[in-house]
Amino acid sequence: MGFLKRSKLTHLTIVLILLLLSPKVQATNKMLLFLPAIMSHGYASYTISQFNNNGSIEYRFFCEDHHFMTLVDNNGTLILRPHPGVDINGWGSSWYAQPFLPGAVLKHSVIRSLEVQKGKGIHLVATGNVSRGTSSSYGSWDMTLDFSYSKAAKKIKGSGIYSIHLAGLLSAAGGDLNLYKIASNYLDDVPLLSGNTGDTGDMKWVEIAHGMATEPFAFSPWVPPDNPGFFPSDRTNQLMVNVIGNCNDIDSAAQGYAAITPAFKPSIKVVLASHDAETGIRYGSIYNLDKRKDFWEDNVGITPIILQSSTATSFSFDVQLESSALSGDGSVPCP
């Protein structure tokens, strides 16, 4: 028994030494924390590193040597940024995984738990208050999510439970409830590296459907410049939003800026399934035409909503996240 204990301790010591010598840990002197991988034969190994980026705390998720997602805590704003592909610049749309009222400054989120789970992936528990106005709130929320990554498929999967408890009726709050936000970039009629002029950006369009794409919404897909303020009347208790990625090949030098590298931007899909058949989720999205040529801007905002006419004050959902790399990522040039 003593030999077995000493062997396990020796093995753990070797693993920790190897982790400390890893280039991933030595890459920056701003790295604050490295949580070691849980390794087991037949299982992928996951790690989490923590990074202070000018006051925003980034939790970088790794599967073996691949940085597949970043969780950002920006002063109480909870942001998930997927990176399923191997394109080093393949960071595109972001998911702001928290509820808020119209015009609110997003804050009040707290990461309660973030840990590697053996053979499964990464487990997240987050809570917070429903953002209202510049600094106030109107109720609370909580979310648990489990993430995994397939290196072969270049795909991230996440699933969990999402609950919201309002402080009162939405009619008293004076607005609809935004369940989350996906921020992206769509560039309209801009110079391309091919020498032509056209559309590009981090996304092509948004597919919208009841459940897992079994019944598309009217007017799906949504192409931002075709309908900049898009709020269809379809209501559902299961909403799928699939933001289709793009090869971003803008010629920024032709716009008078420094040249940026073209990149494959991934797709991101979020599915909400309400535990109450009468919830009535509606889709909403806005395209900021004033910023339609700005490659650095999140000029697209996608926000599923609960109308302020709802008489419910508590909501609970099964939530699924999926992000996939585009075909050609890592194997062919973009464009």
C-alpha cells in the first residue's frame, strides 16, 4: 500500500513539473493561475488558465494543446468566446450568457465555480442579478454549463440549466426581458482581398427555428442588411439560434487601416428549451447600419426576448451551446 501511495505521489509530481515547464504556462508573465489537467488513459485532458487582460479576467479553456474557448469576466459581464477551429485568428461571435432589460449596462455576474471534470470537460456555475439601467438590477439568475471539445470534429458542446427569477412583473420594469445576447460582426459592401467589393465579416446569416431546427421561423434565415431591425412575431417555448460563421476576408488596407489577416470564423448555436410550455420566447436582432463597414465593431446584436406582457416572474430553461469550425479551417486559404 505504501509503495502504491508513493508511486501515485511521484506520478503527480512529474505531471505538475511537466505542466510548469509547458510553453503554455511560460507564454506570458500575466498568467495568474494554471489549473492542471486531469489525465486518464482514454480521456481527453482539459486545463484552465487565468489571465488578466487590462482588468478583464479571462479563463482560457484547453483540451490537450488546443485553446478552444475563453470565458471572460469583464467587471461582471459574462462572455463566452468559442474557438473550435485551428485558425489562430478564428475568434468570431461572442455569447453574453446573462439576462438584462432594455438599455441596461451588463454587469452583476459572478463565477461561482469553474473546474475540470475527469473524462467530461469543464463545469461552470455562474449566478448574478438581472441587469437594469446603468447599475441597478431586477431579480436574479443562475446557470450551470458543462463543456466538452472534440478535436477531430473541431466542435464545442455545452449543456446545462438556466433559471431567471424577476423581482416583479416585466410590465412594472417597463420593458421586455432579454434572455442573452450574441454579438457578432457583419460587413456590408466592403473591399475584399479578392479585389472585389462585397459582404464578409464574422458571420453570414442567422438560422432561427423552433427546437433543434425542425420548424424554421418565418423569414429565416436572417441576413442583417436585408432587415436591420428584425423582430418576427413567431413565439415558441424552444428556440434555436444558429449564427453561421464566415471567412472574413476584408481588405482593411483598402479602407486605409493596417492590413489584417483573413480568417475562418466559427458558427455558434444556442438552444433554449423552456420548462414551461407557455413561456413564449421571441427572436430579436439588430444590425447597426452606421457601423456596417467597421471590422472592429460588434455591429450585430441577437437577443431572444420575453415580452413585457408576460405574467410570469420565473423562467427556467435547458440550454445547449454548440460551436463548429467552418469547412476548410486549417486546410485551405481564406479566402
